[in-house]
Amino acid sequence: MHLSPLAQRLFSLLTGTANDPTYWPEASQLSVGLVAQVQVNVSSSIPARYAIDGQMRQRLVAPARELVESLLQDDGGWGPPFSVLMVAAGLAGMDAEVRARHAEARGPIAVAEMDVLLGWDVERRALFAEAVREQPSYAAPPPGVVEWLSDQPGYLDFARTALETAEARVAAIHAGEIPYRAEKAFGEGEKASIGRAVRLALLRDEPWLPDLLDTLVRGIAVAPTQAKTLPSQGVLFEIARAAEEHPTPEAISALRAARRATRHAAVSKQLDRMFKRIEPALANRLEVAFRLPDGRVRQAVGEHTAVISTDGEVELSWWHGDRKLKAVPAAVRREHPDEVKRLRELAKQTRQQQATLVRALEAGYAGETAPPYRQLEGRSVTDRLIWEFEVSPGVWRGELGLTVPDVPVRLWHPARASLEEVRAWREVVQGKELRQPYKQAFREVYLLTPAEEATGTYSNRFAEHLVDYRRLRALFKERGWASNFLGPWDGGHEGTAERVMAGGRWRVTLGHDLYEEGYAVTDQVRFHRLAGGRWHQAPLTEVPALVFSEAMRDVDLFVAVASITADPRWADQGPDRLRDYWRTGSFAALPPSAEVRRDALSRLIGRTAIAGRCTMTDRFLVVRGDLRTYKIHLGSANILMEPNDAYLCIVSAGGHRGLFLPFEEDGRLALILSKAFLLANDTAITDPSITRQIRA
């Protein structure tokens, strides 16, 4: 592409390849700071400092015209993003020429979006071009872009039209009105346009979207033939990414239905991975999350009744009169197989919805505004949670179960309670054998330490821990953290995991580096506040207490579960430097998660048959056997034997079945109890790998 120097500069500026656009002041106003402006500008006006006066516009006409003519002749003119071409066309007064050529090369939905852009002034087009420039197909738009689009002339109407057009096209493919070609349902540029349209509709929670989206995703997930291909994987995954950024219960249900319908195994696996991020993300939109249905169903099927219960664990049960049956009646299986399948799917969906609702409730702790709890009154999941009611200004009273009087209400959190109140609620939960939907009464609390006040903007509390990297990555996904993948390539040795909290207003990051293949080492925790459309690092003293506590709770979980100290086999495997870390960390001082475990164990042990053989210290559950006395570390669950603190390796154990546990999030509590029951009766142990160590 041969251009004059001015046209070349304009091209470089608009495509982001100019390192220093200020070298051409007349044109730099099209680019400098525009991304930041998109992020903060939620009105339809353009600030005066980004406007182009008449004299400047006149000077840009000639190079812009040269640039547009060159692009239209070069490979159809679609080398750079079409939004860049829209800016140049506006400066050159060549909208008609660009539209004619554009309509030939791109799909109707992309052309419809282009028509909206052509109705904007040049400054607004430049803001749009900057917002979408160099965005990978899998990346979310910068913060604030979708909000900005919602206020731009004609864009909301385009969004609805685009999705209705997409739905109609997919329906025509399934009806045989359009020939089916795998992955060809949508043309060049349409995927990105549909992605922006669905993001906008999800953000605004448009009432017309759920039914439309349900039909669309089901249609693009499966071929109209028996082929395993899809009309469009790209659009399906683009909608899933949009749902991750702006989730709604209905969008999740639609994607779940698409997951069940697709015949493509790789697509199923990819959606499963995405659900691990999408469902936790719903917790940041509590105003829509609480629309989830309660899921209670009672339905007659022939002479029997199917009941989906949500009291505790979701269960599908079958009844004949007042008698509960052990399995699906043979007559029902024989005469109503489709109904049995449907009810099983409904029960599965209810479990997923229940889990999503619980995550949303739990994430409400870090929110800065009260969630709409009135939507939850009368639901079974709320009966097992502790709630607080403001009985007078600044005075809150805790109660079990949710009733919503005409006073402010919030979920109880131990960080806002006295030690006496925390102990009292733990006694209630333990005494009632109440399995809470998530760990509440026994929840860990993380307070800012003097060391963290001294460092100012970062915490080293969980730094320098060696962790199994695959396990760490799995925990990131499970808890809704995003991270880059580490590996032996350029730039692959340093990583940052992040989670957005408090309705998108706060972000926590955990640094971690590749230690060697398969292992990573943790680093600093930092917090950022969203202001003016950008993330700004915040002093730890300014982070809201519950945001700090909940974020550090996640990081503690990552270290506790992924640390190599959690694997007893490390006692005699691997290089010396890793074994040294294992020996030091396996019996170290307890983090808050293990302190809560100690409290729970102290309440449980006294109710067991081995109570007389157990005592609790600051770090250990000490179990007296007949052959030896054993110290089980309350953090790692690793064991030392008295009198010489010899290490005892037990990979797994059994023996506490039927014992109520108030929580079992990481399985460590159950593991410690299992080992305690085993060792209290050490003369009955028959496993030679264990007896050999005890009698050594």
C-alpha cells in the first residue's frame, strides 16, 4: 500500500501502530486518550477537547481520502478493522463508497452495525474504533465500552435487530430454507457484531432477550442433520464469553441447554470449562442472580408422584401415596420414559441453579450495596443461613432464617460479630447439625496485619509458597479467578491471577511465578479500585474490610489445597530444595482456615468415641494410641509420632462415617478425623505400610 507521508501517518494513528502520535498534533486528537474517554464517557456527548474543528477537518480530508481509496483497492479494503475505515471515511466524506464495498464483503448483521456507525460523527466513530481496536476474538471489551455503546444513537435498536436476525437465520437453517454448511451460519465480521449486541442486551438485562437467546443458542449448538458439527462454534462461544462478562440466570440456562444438545465433544468440554467462570460471575450481578427459580416440583406421573426437593441437597424422589420409593417405579420407566428423562434433567438443572444462587449469596459479602434479599423470602436455601436485621440505627440482630420485615437486612458475617457471638452461632449450627449452603458460622476472617499496613499496597502473607500448578489453575477457575497460563516459553514464567469483586468495583490480584515444570511459587496480593474507567492500585488500608477478608480467604484456600505440603508423599520424593520446603511448611503456624478447622474439631471430638484419647494444641490434634502418640497437624493433616517426632505417612484413612461435619469445603477436616479414628486404635491397623513406620 503506497501512501503519502500524511496518509501513512493517519493510517498508523488509526490502526494503533504509531508509537508516538503526538508527532502529528493535528491528527493526534483522534487517538490520544480516546480509550480512556470511552471507558468513562457514558453520555452521548463528545468532550470539546476531542472535537475536530473545521480548519483541522479540512486539513485531514485529502490524506483521509487517499487512505480510503487505497484501502478499498487493497484486498477488498478489509485489512484493517472496519471501524478504522469508518473514521477515515467520515473525514474523507466517502461514506457511500465505503458502504457499497463493505456490503459486498461482509454479512448483513455486520453491515447493519456499519449503518449505525455511519450515522455517527467522526469523533464518535473514533471512540468506537479505539474501543474495539486490536481486541482478540476471545477478549472482553475494555471496562465501560458496553455501557458507552448503550447510550450511542441507534445502537440498542441495532442490538435487538441483530439478535433477531441471527435467530431467524438459524431457524431457517434448521427448517431447510438455507442450506446447512458447518461453521458458515454467519459471515465475515458478524461474530464480533453479534458479540457486542448480546453483551449490550445482557448488560441492560433486556426483557426481550431470554426467549430469543434460548432459541438462538440451541440452534447454533447442533446441526440440522445428525452431523456432530455446528452452525457456528464461534458465535456460541462468543455468547458464552458475553455471559461470563454480563451473566443472567436465563443466559446460563440457555447455554446449559446448548451444552446438553450439542453432539460435538470438544464443544461440550469447552462449555464446561466456561461454566466454571460464568456461574461464579453471576455473583457480581446480585440484582439478577436472585431471579433463579426455587426449583420445587411435585408432579403426578401415572399412579405415582415425582418430587424435586430443595431442602438441603436437591433430590428427585418417587412416591406412591405416602410411601417414598427407593427407585423409579418400573411402570413409570416403561410407560413414561420421556417424562422420567425430563424430570432428571430438571433436577440436574435445579442443582446447578441452587449452586449458582449459593455462590451469588456468598459473593454478596463483598458487595457495597445490599442485594435484593426480598426475592429470596420463603426459599429453602435461606432457612439454613444466619441473617441480620437492623432493629435500630446501627444495631443489628442475628436470626436463623430469612424473614423480610420493613427494616434493612443483610447476611451475617463473623467479621462483623464479637467472638462471643461467633462462638454462640457455631454452637447453634453444631447443635442443630445444620449443613449450611456455604461456610458461614465457621467462616474464616482475615484482618489487616501491621506488616501489611507497613508494606502499604501489597500483602506478602501468602507469598513464597510452592504449589502444584495444575491444582492451582483448577482452583483459580473454580473460584472465578482469571489467569494467564505459565510455561517454558518467552514471557511464560510470570503470571497474575485476578478476581473482580464488589459488583465490579474492586479487583484483587495474586502474583505467581513458574518455579519449575509443574510447580509455581506464589507472590504478592494487591488490590485495585475501578475509577474513571480504569483500575487504580489502592492502599490496603482503603480496601473495604469484607472485600479484603473474602479475597484473602480465596488465596488462603489456593495455598492450603495446592501447596505441596498437602501431599504426604513429598516426604521422600523430589529434589532436596522441595523436600526442605515440605518439611518446613507441613508443620508451620496455622493460617485462619486451619484455625477455624481447629475450632470445629474441638467441638466435634468431644462427641466421639475417641474423645478420651484426644487433646488439642495450638497446631495439632494429639491422638493417644496404644503403640504411640500422634500429632496431626491441623493445617496440612500430616502426622508426627512421639517421642521423637518421626514422620508418619498415611495417604488416606477411614473411620468417621456418620459423624456430622459442619463444613467440608476442602476435605481436610474429614481427613484429619479419619486419621484420628485410625490412630486411636493403632493396634488394629493391618496396613503393612503404616505398621512398619509405627513400629520402627
